[in-house]
Amino acid sequence: MVEDPSLTGVIGVIALVSCYFMPTIIALLRDKHGAGIVALVNFFPGWTVIGWFFAFMWSWMGKTRADVIRGMRF
């Protein structure tokens, strides 16, 4: 079976976009408090290596929504 070069290109683009937005995906999966801000940092200065690493580290650090709600209980 001959591979379709356009399909290979589409799969490659999907893989690259997924890797680029990995900090946003992690923040959303963790239900991180402030995931929207992580997405903005990932989108705008994320094209720089420093901006991407900052967003990546920020997506793993800090409180999730569950931590915030748990902290509000007495």
C-alpha cells in the first residue's frame, strides 16, 4: 500500500500542533485554576522557547480548581 503524502502531512501538522499546545492541554486536563491564562501565555509568547517552557511549568504548578474549592471550606 502506498502512503498518501497529504495524509502524512496532516498527521504531522496535528502532532506538531498538539506538542505546541501541550501546556494548555495539561492545564485543561488538570482543571487548573487559571487555565485560560496558561492558554494565552502558550499562544502568544509560546512560539519562543522560553515562553513555551514558562507555560509548560505553569501548567503543572499551582492549584487546581479542586484545591481552590477545598481551601474555601472551613
